[in-house]
Amino acid sequence: MRAGIDRAMTHAVHVNDSDSGDALSRLPARSALIRIRVELPHTLRVLALPAYSPPLTRELELTVTRWHAPVAGWTGRVSHVPYLSSITQSYPDKGAGAARVTLRTSRPVAVHALVAAAIPALLPSNDGHGAAPRIVVAPGLPAGVLAMLPTAVPRAFENKPSRHLKGVGLADAEVALVRNDAQRDRHASASEDQRAGDFVQVDGRGHAFAEPRRARPLVDLRVHNPVGRISSFIDECATGTLDVVSPHELRLVTAPPEHDAPETELSIDLGRPLEPRAVAALRDVEHLSLAGLASEHGASPDLIAARLAELATTGTVLHSLPDTVAPPAGSLSSALLATLREPYSPTSGLARDLRSVVQRTTAMRDHGGLLELAEISRRSGGYRLLPSVSVVMSTMRPDRAARALAMLTEQTYPHLEIVAAFHGVPMPDRSVSDTRPGPPIVAFETGPGLTFGEALAAGARRAAGDLIVKVDDDDWYGPELIWDLVLAYLYSGAQVVGKTTEFLHFEGMNHTVHRTFAQERFHTQVAGGAMMLSRADYESIGGWRPTPHSTDRSVLIGVARAGGLAYRTHGLGYVYVRHGDGHTWTQEDSSLLSGAFEQWPGRQPAILERHRYHSPDEWQA
């Protein structure tokens, strides 16, 4: 015996999504070795939630049987855990298969803490942003609380590293998620080393209490999202229907585009959040008819509303919800409910993107758990949980810069500033930051001797945002650009997120084309004119290289070499413009035209102002 643990004691448990909430309760209090097998990596997030009396072990072996590398060759990293003595990581050769992480410690450690440390080795995970308020999770909370967290890894109440590091009035966190008044009082009366600042109560389903709180759906952005979504240029896709079969069950039936192929059925538990396997089943489904929800089976309207909000985030177009299906007042947002009721005909390209993107971003922004917690925290404690963003631009063309700044000041994201470096040219006579409404603008001049990368770095040094977005003076930006990038940063877990040059305008011939780019997936390349990363990641790789060309590429290379990931979100809201004034990206126009599958004379305003256009008839008129 050592530390009360028999070295021969080995325990194994296979965890399914449906029973992950109490899986660790089946383990003894102490074990020498614990082996846990899960099918999907997201199940680990539930196992990382703290418990009142967690099992302890000196060795944990985690196996994910259905693991897929986000990009070829990616391997994650185990984060810090006390008393860690060795780490073993193994991944499948082809990027899909079983992945395993084994952690060994010199002293017994809580299993949930070991699982939390292993998550970044198996799941894309960024570390959040800046000096954000720290959010901790009290023991015994339901899995629904994960929807309110800004990162993939839940943080537990914990002791300070040493009794010598006390601090003065330093709480363990600014926001603590707790179960009820009794639990809150228990932690509030704990020692100073374990106290937290603001308490947000959580109900039995993981919803935070707001006064008064309506029965609104709670979307977990790390699960309910469009990652891996089918590309808009693919013409024939699977379709589906959704109907109620009992008070507790929805039935999802999908039909592949091949008419002689069999249909597939998936049962959805009305009483549980949509599981990752159901989200994955919808990746290649273009649209889902809701007409069958008119059946009478006594299903709870608020549970139907919750599942519809989660389904809408996947990018599959949900449509034709009957008027007889009336979610409780205040449950689904009016904007989302309107998109669910609209009819839809199969299509592709921009028409599909307009419908899918409007619906899924509405579902995430109106019902995302983190966004709800951010609003509660803002009202109760004054804390800002969403990241602040600095848009950085370097320009040698004041006229083009003025047009770009006018577009950027129309952004709808609330926590934003714009930093403009006038590179070797004077600023306009009137300050670009005077009385106009919108986000603040920080404008300054740099010497002509700097390279493009050095001018951008000068802008970044003046930026105050948690996240940095690099833009160009000659491209076009829609008002939802920053919201799109922030959402993608939150749900992807990538270190860099961005648009692609999917929509391209040729200024000389006044022509716009839509190119065949795969979107909503991890990739090695994003557009430099709409690229976001955290200040911490920017500083860790040394920022932009001091070069006149390939400056954007230098950031992507630096992030990849550091083990980070880049992610492409959808292309709406950004148009790459080709003109005769010179480009840092040298490319023949003929090669850029070769991949186009849609094109329009002149501008196509629906690309930038997507919320004004819901159907082809509206934007083609």
C-alpha cells in the first residue's frame, strides 16, 4: 500500500454520451490505474466537471475510439496538472481511429483534474482571451453548465499553489457557477483561498438563473456548431425530415442524394441536449423539413424549442415549421423562429449560404450559453466575459483606407476598436476618429522605411483588444464580420480563425465571382484580409514577420509550428478585391477566375448584407 492505494487495483470504465454524467461515480475512491474509454472526445468535457468526492488515481489512461485529427499531423498538448511525472500520447496513423493519452503522477490526483489536463491533447482548445474574468465550476453541477464556459476545459474551485502565495483580497475567480443557495453559502464560508467573487446559480439542467429567467434554450457552442459543414458548391446533398414519435423522442430521417440508397433514422431524446453524434449526422444534410412536428404526441413545447435551437446551429437549413407548433413565448428568439417557419427549396451556392448562415448564427448568438452568461454577468457583476477585439490595418492608400474604415465602423460586435497605421503617407486632413459614431479609431503615421510586417506590428502594439483581427484597406467588409470571427473562435477552439477569398471582386471589369472553397473546417490557410488570433498567441509566435510579402502566411506558419490550428468559417461578410494598385499577394487574375462556379456583374450586396436577404428572389431582383 502507498498513500492508501493498492498498486494492483486497476479499474476500467466505458463511457457513453448518455451516461457520462455519473460515470465516475462507479469508480472506487482510490485506484492505482483507471482506464476510461469514450467514443467521442467531447464526452471528456463532462468527465472533467468536478465532483464533491472525486475518485483519486496515480495513473489515468484515456482512449477515444472515434477520434479524428482536425488537420493531418496534428497532435495536441497535455496541460499542467500537479505531480505529473510522465505523459504518453498516441494517435492513429491515418488521422482517424483510436487515440490514447496516459498520465502518471507521483501522488494521487482527482480523476476529473487529470481528464481536464488531457482534453487539449485530444480536442482543439484555445485558452480564451486576455485578462478575462476567471470562471470556475462548483462540484456536482449538471453537464449543461458546459454550455456557459468560454473554453473547452472546465475550471474547478481549487486551492492556491502554495500557502506562501496568498495575495490580498484575491478570490479564486470572479464568477463561480454554483447549484443553489446552500451550495453558494458553503463556498462563501470557505477559506479565503477557496472563495470566488460573483456567484451565478445554476438549475438542474445547467441553466443559469436570471431574474426573471425565461425557459430559453441553451446552446453549447463547442458541440452545437457547423464544424465540418457541407460546402455550398456541392449541388446534390442529403435531405431529411424531423417529426415527433412520442412525448420523449424525435425521429430524424435522412435521405442521401442517390435515389436508390436507403434512408437512415436517428432517434433524438427530447429531454437531453443534442449529442455530438447527432450533430455529426447532419453535416452532409442540406435541409430538414419540420412539417412533421405537427403530429400530436404530447411532447413538451419547451423541449422541442431547445432541440430546434441546437439543430439550427449545425448549418442544416430547418424550414416549414407549422404554425400549429407554438414554442412558449420568449423561448425561441423571434428572429430564429421566423427562419424556422419559412419554406425552402433545395439549392446551392450563395442562396444556400444566405439561408444557412443567417439561421445558424442567429441560433448561436441568441441562444449560446456563454452569451447568456455574459449578459447575466454584465448585469450582476459588471464583468465583460466576451473578448474585446482590435482591428489592425496598415495602409499606403488613404482613399481606400477611408472606404475600409467606413465599412468597419458599421460592425455590430460591441467590444471593438480599430487601429489604422498610415504607412509612409499622411493621415487625411480631418482625423479619421472624430465625431463619427461606432467603435473608437486609433490612427497614426509610420515612417516609409518600415516593411509591411513592421507597420502591422506597430499597429498591434497600439491595440488594446484581447483578440487581434488583421484587415486590408482594399477589401470589403460586412457589418457582421467581427461577430462571425468571434463565434468561430469560440466554437472551433482554433488559435487562428478567418474567412477565405471565396468571394472575389475584379475591380477593373466590375465583376464578382464565387469560388469553390471548403468552409467551416480546420485548414492550413485562411485569408489574410480577415484573420483573427488572440494577443497571447500573437505574442508567443513573435507576431508578424518584418517582411514586405507573405506577412499573413508568416503568422499561420508560426501558429502551426507552435502546435496551433487555423479554422475557416463561412465566407459571407468578406469580399477580396483585385485591382491595379498593387497587391502583397501576387496572383494572376486568370488563375483566380478558374475556380468560380457563380458570378455576377458588378457588386453582389447580399454577400455583405446577408440579414437583408433571405431568399434568391430578394437579392437577385
